[in-house]
Amino acid sequence: MSRPLHRGVSGGGRLSLNGPDIWDDSQMKDKTEKEDLERNRAAGDQTHLSIKFLSRILFPDNSPSKQSLGENGLLSDPFSPGTGRNRLKYTLLLIRLSLVVIIILALTGSFWWTISITSSSRGQIYHGYRQLQEQVVSDLRDIGKLSLGAANVKDMEYCPPESENFVPCFNVSENLDFGLSKGEEFDRQCGPGSRQTCLVLPPLNYKIPLRWPTGRDVIWHANVNITAQEVLSSGSLTKRLMMLEEEQISFRSDSAMFDSIEDYSHQIAEMIGLRNESNFAQAGVRTILDIGCGYGSFGAHLFSSQLLTMCVANYEASGSQVQLTLERGLPAMIGSFNSKQLPYPSLSFDMIHCAECHVDWDQKDGILLVEVDRLLRPGGYFVWTSTVTNTQRSLRNKVSLKKWNFVRNFAESMCWELLSQQDETAVWKKTSLKKCYFARRPGVGPSLCSKGQDIESPYYRPLQACIAGTQSRRWIPIEERTKWPSRAKLNSSELKIHGLQSEALTEDSLNWNSAVNNYWSLLSPLIFSDHPKRPGDDDPSPPYNMLRNVLDMNAHFGGLNAALLDARKSAWVMNVIPTSGPNYLPLILDRGFVGVLHDWCEAFPTYPRTYDLVHANGLLSLEFGQHSRCLMFDLFIEIDRVLRPEGWVIIRDSVPLIELARVHAARLKWDARVVEVESSDEKLLICQKPFSRRQAS
């Protein structure tokens, strides 16, 4: 443990000098020191003695005659008349005395500045250069906590019960008060007051989710904020595929109220021209964006066909689609599809699906369809299931017919081909040929984005009314892309688009394969050890913990994701690329993974308790190594919010930052230990979040 920091100096010290004697005449030295001692006792002038002693050290002179003292024991008056040589001597002596004064003033000022920094009030510290001084004080505070040790750091308080499903940056009622409407009330607003300074506790009857794949089909009702009435009265396609059974919600693949998900996905495959949904991969489909996904049943079914579906839906205070989908162990995040671009790169998904997603595609002059076009890869598919697409029903409903005609005509103006229309489902295919845009009649359809407008990876930028992605080197039809699972490796020509050589990705893969093996070796004894029985619970059946939802906070090339797949771990990874670092998100999505761009000084767009493992490699150095825009402890509070009880945190970074992170982990009541990294100046911090229950009132 490090020694406590001392904010002042007490006691005396002894100065030891090695080298030639200061005085040539030892007798003179003894005599003068004896006189000094007697004079000191008589006059009691400690300050004068100290200055004289310092003067003798700084201004030695080897000539006894030149070092003679006056009768009163002081140095001779430097301004007394004398020869020119004496005047030169006195001039030099004056210069040296001036230097002494400067040194003393500098040391005194530095000493009092240090005292003022450590003892002054917060308001005094913020005076002047506030941002810089705030960071200095924060660093000193963190170092002070390190010096005191984790045991003396004050723990965080728990949030009140009404915050158990709190999501920062999303406040519909507040947005309505600001005058936002027409869907914009669901927008993400991360203001200064959006952070929380307490720990979110799970609901009263919360239980650890069932292990995969059982947890995909059965979840604990108490774990999600939804009522039985909301379950049974839901009208969307996938929401109806649920049944409430005692304390559990079971998701069924068959229902008398609607054709099964299996039949529905089989229908979509046939409309594309495939034999069944298992042939999607051969057609170039790997990643799917499911808008308004219900509770993820479409993605849950396609997962068995090695298709990865990302659910995105508006924030919902209750009955949340995103919360239930993540509880099932499926990819999902909160995203408003109303006024801002989603934080995904252009040309990212092979298919975009909307089944009763409650998006008015005909509104805002079709700008929402333009955003779909931006996200779709060339040759990708847009699937829309709605009563509006039922032409027979639309003929009897003029409003629905108007909506359908607008969407059909607007899609054609963007060079989409209507492949098929059956019952309430329509499937379009985005063009693979750029020349189609130039063959349109003047004034028909959205224009192409200029180079300044065509930003590859926007971060919640306002929706653009122009067609994006046409200038990207990633404009490759899905049929021509490497098929899954080979796509995860990417060939040399695909890597060249991202400015990488094959050797770089190969080396990255080898490193991560080794890292995942080491992670599993470290976690397995803890995950699969004898699990203590909790009061009031039955004995759990092994394995007692399972990693399914993984959040990689600084994903780089997506190496952790690829290594988990190579190791055949039943986990999916939300690959996050920080806005403050290099943007490798297009590469990650081109590899067939899912991910998002995010600013870690803001809250992540998800509900509490949604990830089993949070991983961060080099994130602390990136965000807090030199120029910090926010506090590290705020980041740790956010990690605690999104982490499930008994979930794990793995952080790899430089030794000083890991030591500081360990203090923050102690404040959050995490069980933490530091592991040395062989042949590296970095360390691992491995933590587990405890299962803290809320007491019944």
C-alpha cells in the first residue's frame, strides 16, 4: 500500500555534503562556529543564524583574510569603502544575495501554493482557470484516496426505489414541457443534470436470469418493468407471442392469433427469392436492424440461422421493448427514429425490418426512409409489415391508401425495387448500381449528399434529406461481400478499404484469442465455484453464472467479439467505439458484428441491469490519460448501472489508472482484484458487482 501523502513538512533535517571542505582554515571554521553558537544563545536569533549558514554554503571563499568576520560576528559591510577589487567582490556578493532572496521567495511561494491547493475551499480553487484547476483538484483528490486505501473510501448511497429503471438522457415528460412533439419527445437529451450520483438497486423480487438458451425463451417477470395487462393487451406481432406464467414470461414461437415467427420469416425468405430463412446468409444477409422490434422474437428465431439482429426502439417507461429484448440475451439499444440519425455508419446493415413498428414512413417528406437508405448496404432489403401494405384493405381506407402510395413512389425514387407484396408484408431491395441515381428524371427523389454532408459515422446528427454513402469506398453489394462466417476475417481487398493489412488483423486476432483464454481461466473458478445459497432461495443449479450480453467499451477492431466466436462462447458483443478515439466502427460492422458510436462522458442508451460482462481495454488511457472531459468516477457509476447483479467487469490499462480504478470499484462496493499482465506495463482489474437486495418496506 502506498504511503500517505504529506501536505507539509515537520521536524528538522540534516544536510550532508560530500566533496572539498567549505572552509580552508579549520581553526577559523571552529572558532566562527563557536562564536555563532554563543551569539545564537545570547540573541536567540534563529532566523539570522539560518541565513548566515546558508550564505556560507552559497558563497564560499578559500582565503581566510577574505572570510574574516566583523567584531560583532557579522559579515563585513559590503558597502564600506575599499579598493576596486573589494568593490568588485562586494558587487558579486550583492548579486549572490539577490539570488538567495529569489530562491527563498520561490520556495516559499511554491510551499504556500501547495498548502492552498490542498486546504483551500472548492470555491477558491475554481477561481480563474476553472476547468484546469478542477482537473488538478480532482487528480489530487483521487491520489489522496489512493493513499488512504480502499477501506477508508466512503461508499456510494443507493438510489430511491423509483430509480430502479432509470435511464439518463431520456425524459419524455420533460421534453414535452420544452415543446417537443411529433416524435421528438423521444429524442435523447444529455444535459449536465442527466447524470446520477447513486447506485441503482434491482427490483424487490429480482432474480438472476436463466442461462442461455433457456433465458432466450423464459424470463423472470420481476426483472422487467411491465405489467401483466401490458403483456396480454399488446397488439404488435411479436408482443403477442408471449404468455404470462406465474413468475415468468414465456415467449412462444406459435400462436393461434397470428402465424408463427418461423412461418413469417419463411415468408420473407420466399419473397426475396430464397428457399427459406436458412438461406439468408447465402444471399449476403448477416446483420439486421429491427426497428420497433417488439420483444425481439424475430431476432431470436433468426439467431439459429447465424443472423445477428439489432433491436432499436424508443425509450419506454414501462413495457419496454429494449429492456425485454436484452433480458432475453439479444442485442438491443434505445434509439429514436424520429429526428436524428442513429449512431451507426452508413452502409451498415444487410436488412432493415419493421413489423408494426409505428413509424410513419410517409411523414416529414420521406426523410425517415432516407435514413433507412443510408443504413442499408447496396443490395440490402427493407421489410415492412403493416396493415397499410395490405392493398385490398387499403382500397377501403383512403388514409391507408395514401400512405401506401407515398411510400411505394418514394422508395422507387430512391432506386429501390419492390420485390414482392403479400398480405401485410412488402419487401424492397436497394439498388447496387450508382448509375441508377443519375438516370432519374430531374427533380425526382432525394438528391445525392455532397462530400460535406456524407459523414460516414454520424453521432446523433439531425436527419439529412439526401442520399448518403455513394462516395464511400465501402459501397459493395451484399452479394459480393464475403459470406458469413468468413466475413469475420475479411479478405485483403476489404481490409485495404479500411487502411489495414491482413497481418494487422491476424496479429490482433492472435492476441485476443490468447486474452479470451486468459479471461476464462481467471473467471471460471469464480463463476463455476460453489455458489453460496442466498437467504430464501433454492439451491441454484450449475453453472451458476453465465456471460451472454457483453459490452466492449473500446472495441478497436472488434477483436474480443471475434475471439469469443472462435472460442465458441455463447455470447454476443455490443462493440462500442468511443467518439474520442479512432473510428473503427465501419470495420466492425463490415466484419458482421454489431456496434455503435458513443461518447463515454454521456450515459449509454440502455436500461439498468442489461449486461453480464463489461470490458474496457485502454479506455481509461483514452478518456483520462491526458485531457479529461469528465470524471472517471462518473464512468464507473454508469458501468454499475448497466451491469447486472453478479455481473463482471474486466479493465486493462496502465498501472496508475488501474490503481485509481480499484479505488472507484471499492466505492461502488464491487469485489475487485488486480492481476499482473505478463511482459507488459499494464494490469488487469477484475471486479464482480454484488447482488444487493432492496429491503421490503
